[in-house]
Amino acid sequence: MRRTRRRDGGRGLAPDWRALLLGVAGLALAGTMVVGSLPEGSTASPGPPESRAGETGAATQARTHDPVPLAEPEECGDDEPFDPAESPLGADRTLGDAVSAIKDAGELVVGVDQNSYRWGYRHPESGDLIGFDIDLAQAIAEDLLGPDPRVIFRAIPTAEREAALERGDVDMVVRSMSITCDRLRHVAFSIPYFDTGQQLLVPGHSGITGLDETIDGLTVCSASRSTANVELVRRDHGAELMEMPNHLDCLVQVQLGLADALMTDSALAAGHIAQDPSMKLVGDELTTESYGVAMRPDDEDLVRWVNAVLEEYLGDEDDSRWQDSFDEWLRDYLPPNAVTPPEPRYRD
């Protein structure tokens, strides 16, 4: 039976209305499509003024917490290698069918999230899509199509990422998508471009300390078909589970007092904390995961092309477009020195 929660300092959470309005606005954007080239200098666009007012508190929280220990990486077995990526194309960048089709069309169609603050979201004044994932999509599009590329962004829910590729709705997905053994059966991934792990996010006043006895009988929200959802289903914890289309939906449920916690990876949680500094991460990271750019398994030439772009994009820790993007969007909301560019790893 679901436990009733009070709104007078008990288990419930009186909503922070400023953050709640941001969340509801984000939900209203789901499912739309943005067509056109990314504006020059979009990576330097500031975040929403109303959100940046809370950044000092969020940055202080991030910088005063040491990185939590990571769980062991997932092992897929001998017949399903965890390192999924094909070697990058050489300097000649030989064209294959998938890359040729994109060049012939003169546009790149990318599945993205526009509800993840600091990762992929709309600037409220300009309407531009901005964030860490958008920067990466921009770099790939520029390499494929040249300066000022035509990019079609299709906003897709978490549960639709693989289906959008299978239907041919998008050429690739750049949407904080973790490389997992199950997903490797359906899509091809690039080399990793960000390392993270699943963790609980709770209101600042919460007594929850992790996925332990303090969560028993309470409600934990996760995005449908997300890695967080898989972890919550397979673990014993005694919590009631709630599923929503996107992880931002879960943040709204917690702000409304309809859920006690949400689970997502700590990288996306950094965006939630930036948006709502009253939230905090608790407990250990329960998984070791890496984001990759997802593509169709038959598009091997595109996978190899993207890997070549990523090798240059990741660069070295002190001088790369990856580092510039990280400093712009995420540095203030993650523990210092907790995240560095992943090392490229390949199947062959």
C-alpha cells in the first residue's frame, strides 16, 4: 500500500514553485521538432536567467562533495563485447552508404533531449537548443556537412531512443544514452563520450540516504526504459516504483510531493541540481556507465566516421572541444576532478 505523505515537514515535499514552473515548461516541449542550422556561438549562450540565480548554491553543493565510489562495469559476456565501437575511419574518411546518404540529403537528423538542463534544452529567450549534448551534435554535423550545417533535431522521450533509430526517424541519437549490453543488441554505439553512474536524487530535507532501508515503503521515480528503471526493477529495495516518459518528469513528481526520490545518472542529476538547488544526490553510484552516440547497426561507416570525430573532439584533458563544453555546461555542478574525457576503446 502506498504510504501517505504529509506536506508539513514530513515525508512530502512542498514544491519550489520556480523550479516547478521550469519543469512544467520543459514537459510542454516534449515531442517537438526543431529544424535548421545551429546558430553560431550557441555553445556560449547563457542558461536561463531565472535558473542561473541558483547556480551559486548548486555549485557549492557540487564542490563540497567528493565523488562517490563507482560500481563495477557491466559485463556482457564473450559473445557480446562491452566495448562496442568500430575503429575510426582514417584520414581519407572513405564514404559508405550511410554517410553518403547524409551528405546527399545535405542534412543530419539527430534525436535529442530538450528537457535536460545543461545537456539539451531550449534557451527561454532565443529559443536555441543548447547544452553539452547539443555541442557534440554540432561538432559531428560540422564534420559531416561543413560549416553552418543543416541539422534537424527531433526531441524524443527516453523510451523512444532505440525505436526512433529502428524506424529511420533519425540518423543518430545524441541524448545522454548509456551503452548497455541490452542496447547493444539493437543499436550500434560510438566510443564513449561521458562516464557516469546511477544515483538517487532527493529533496535536501529528505532522510533518504541511498537505495537502502531508508527508501523502504517510499516512492522512487525513473524514466521508462532507462538504465535507472532497469536497475530499480532488478534490485531489492522495498520502494514503490513510478515510471514517467522522461527524467525531468520525475523531478516534477518529486517537487509536487508525489514521489520521494528519483533515480537517474549523476551526470543528468547535475542538471537537475542546477535547475533546483534544493535537491541533492545521496548514496553511492550503483553502476558504471558511459554515454555513446547511438546509430543503426548497419551504418558501420557512420559509426566509424563519428568515432573519428570523437577522437579529435575528446582530445587531451586540457585542450579539447569536449573540455570547453564541459567547462561551459557542467563543471559547476559536478565534484571537482570527478569527470575527465573517456579513453577511446574499440572492439577491433
